[in-house]
Amino acid sequence: MDNPVAGFPVMGGIQMPKDRIMIVEDEVVVSADIRDKLTKLGYDACPIVRYGEEVLEEAEKNKPDLILMDIKLKGETDGVEAARRIKEHLNIPIVFVTAYSGEETLDRAKACEPFGYLKKPLRIEDMKITLEMGLYKAKMERKLRESEEKYRFLAEHSADIIYRLNIKENRFTYVSPSAERILGYSPEDCLSLKAEDVLTPDSYAKQINTMLAAVKNGRKEPEILQLEALHRDGNILPVEVHAILIVDEQCSPVEILGVVRDITERRREEDKRIELERQIKKLQKAESMGRMAGAVAHHCNNLMSVIIGNLELALDEIPFNSVHRSYIASAMNASRRVAEISQLLLSYLGQSIGKREPIDLSEICRDVLSHLGDSLPPKVGLTTDLPEKGPAVLGDAAQIGRSITNILVNAGEAIGEGIGNITVAISRMTTSDIPKSQVYPADWEPKEYVYACVSVTDTGCGMDMETMEKVFDPFFSTKFTGRGLGLPVALGLVKAHDGAVRVESKPGQGTTLQVFLPLFGDNILQTQNEKPVAKVGSSGGVTQDPAGYPLHPCKRR
């Protein structure tokens, strides 16, 4: 460093501040010699301090970059004690200057963690090396400390959990405060936990296997895992872990450094997105099925009208005793059946609008159950949970009855020839209580606050999700070929009454279909008196509901 100007050396045309050195020395001649040497070396010497008691105050005032501290000073405070106070309050690097080199003195000085020692009399060459190394070391430690403080601040205020896990001891050596918000454990609690204490067994095994594979393959990049963490209260929450394996000189794993992010909200948004996509697909499918069914019904009706009309004309021209009359009659019956299917397709589209009048839903169910007859398998029992009166809905009694009949017949077919039971119940449900999943039509939005609910539950084979997605498709059936209009027609008739049908099922656990219809009039507030009916046993007999209506006769085998 050359050409000092106004206390600053000139380096490359830029004036740089000098390093400031404080001299703590009680001997005047020695301190003057040290100051001269510092000047020759290009340092800026602070005012000389001669008493240990004054060191801390002068250091706070002059803010030196390094202190040259004589160990033996006048007064009650020697250099070692003064250095201890500096380290405790200001953390300024110390280089001891001493004429003594006894073990006791050195042991006391070591406790202050000095940056070097200089022995009197001082040689300028020794001072140059010691001061340069001390200042360099101090600057590096200061940068390291600032870096640690910066990253500690980021870790302490991060929304994610930052952790260090000692692999050999299987314990956390650091966990950031966000663990308390996410997992319910304070950072101090976490230090006594093991990795398996905060992960489900499957997630813990997944993490171990991933890290073992990283060691085996020599991967150094962070691993990204989606795991399940255990909250302190026992709840399981989804987390995303970014972890990297730290190895020693022998490439043996010693530590895992990781970041844990709570992805509960992300999962919730993904589930919403998936459900929205499913709803869109349902709507698109329903729209295309509706267009197809409408076109088929329209063309069939037109063509069948021509066919039946011509068959009737042909029948009038054939002698009464002709064998050909039976052929024409069979063709007419088949044509009428096709016309009926066309009408069913219109019902599926919700276009079969009958007369609307207030009807008692419980009476409709009792009437349907009394006419089921042999429509159900012989070993199927019926249980009813119907109020004596109501609830009232506005609609066509025949159409609603047909809808319930189709659902009951489908429930019986799901049970088959085995022993089973069907439960029919009526209740009221508020809009908030109606589940949003597996409700058809897919675009149905409740318009009333309270709905009447007819629930049909069977103990049959149940359905998987794929089957439930198709259960209301025209002509779809898992039972018999040529059928598959029962549930689609039931849905169409309910849809025509501004209602909806919900299906809930699992393979091997039976199925529940719920029909929701808007309530009518004062029956919304009517109290229901439910009297469930016992199941029919295998001994046969007739099941009746509270009003005395006969239900399904169970035959002996």
C-alpha cells in the first residue's frame, strides 16, 4: 500500500480505508515503538490505552479492526481480563503482546481465543505477518458469521420446515420454528424425536429407500419426495420433502439436510381440479348421450309410426283365418316395443312431463312396494322406514312411482339369488347436508333449502368407481344383455321433477341410491314419526309397513 492520502491508501486509483489498530500498552516507550511500526506497515493507530479498565470504553468509541493487547497492564485489570470483556461485548479480534510465556499465562490467554501472539521485543516482520493473518482471519470469520446470521434468519422465518438429521444417531440436530405451526412440535421437542416419530411407516420406509439408493448410485442432487407426516395430535398431513444427503471424506452418509413443505392446500386444490375435470367430462358425456338418445328416439318414433301404420293396413287386407295374420301381429308387437323404448329414451332426457299435483311421497312408496310382487328375487327381504304421512312433493305420481320401482328392481338384481335385504327410507335433508359427489345430473344445483329424500339401500355386490360413472348411461348393464334403461329412466323422471339422484357404493358392500325431490307446501315443517319394519326371515311370510300395506312376499325354497 503506497501513497497514503488523508488516512487512506491509494490502490488502483481508488482510496481504500486503512485497518485501525488499537494499542493497549502501559509502557510509554514500548507503545510509541509499536505505533511507529504500525505506521510503517500502513495501519492507522488508534489512541493508545494504558489501563485495562479503559479498554472496553475506548474500543466502543474508536471501533478498531484489531487490538494489540499487552497481557501485563497497570491497574487491577490485566490484558487477559480486558480481552475477555472485549470478546463478550464487542467480539473484536485480539493479538496478545507479552514478555512472558509461562504455561499459566498462556492457558489464561487461550481461553479468550486470541488471533495470535507477539513476544517482546517486537520485530516488524513478525508484526506484519501476525497482523495480516489476524485481520484476514477476522474478516473471514465476520463474513461467515454474517452469512450464518442471514441464513439463520431465513430458516427461523421460513414458512417451511428446515431440518438437519444426524444419520448415525437418527436424531434431529436442528429443526426450524415452523415445525410447531405445521406439526405441533416445538424445535426443542423435535431434538428428542426420531425420523420415524414424525412420518407414517410407509413414508419412513420410502425416505430410507430413497436415501440408500442415492448413496448406492452416488447421486448428489436433492431428492424430492411426497410423504405423509404425523402431526402431534395424530392427524396425517401430506408434505413435500426436498432432501440432500451429506457425506464425509469416505463418502459415508452422515447427515440429511432437508426442507419440508405442507402441501395440504395444494392437494386440496388438486382434488378440486380433478373433481372439476370429472364434472366437465360428465357434463360432456351427458350432453352427447342426450343428443344421441334424442336423435334415436326422434327417428324411431317417425319410422315406427310408418311401420305400424303400414302393418295395420296390411292386416286389414289379410283374411281373418290366414296364417299370415300371426306374422303381422308379431311384427306389430315388436314395433310397439321399439316405440316404447323410444318413449323411455325421452324419459331419460327428462322430457316426459306429466301432470303436476301435490302427492304424498310415503303413499307413493307404499303403493310401489305393494305392487312389486315377483319383481324381486325370492330371498330378498324388505325393510321400510316411512313416515305415516308426507312429505309432500309436487309431481306426477305415476312417474315418481316408476322411478322408485326401477331403483328397487335394480337393487334386487344387484343382490341376485342370494339372501339379502333392501331398505327403503324417507327423510328430509337440507341443501348443506346433501353430499356433492356422485350426484346426477352432473350439473344439478339445489334450488330449495330442504329436499325430500327417498333412500334405497341394498346388500348386493356393490360397484366400483368405474361402474358408478356409467350406471346412468342408457343400455349400460352388468347383468343382462339388452337391458340397461331402468336407472337412466329413473334419473330422467327425477330430473323432470327438478330433482337429482345420488349413488354411493363400494364393491362387496352394497349400494345406496338417494332420490332428492323439492318439498311442497307446509310439509317442510311436518314432524315425521318413523316406525321401521323388521326384516323378513328365511321362513317366508309377508312384510308390512306401519299402515298395513303388504310388501314383497318371500317364497319358500
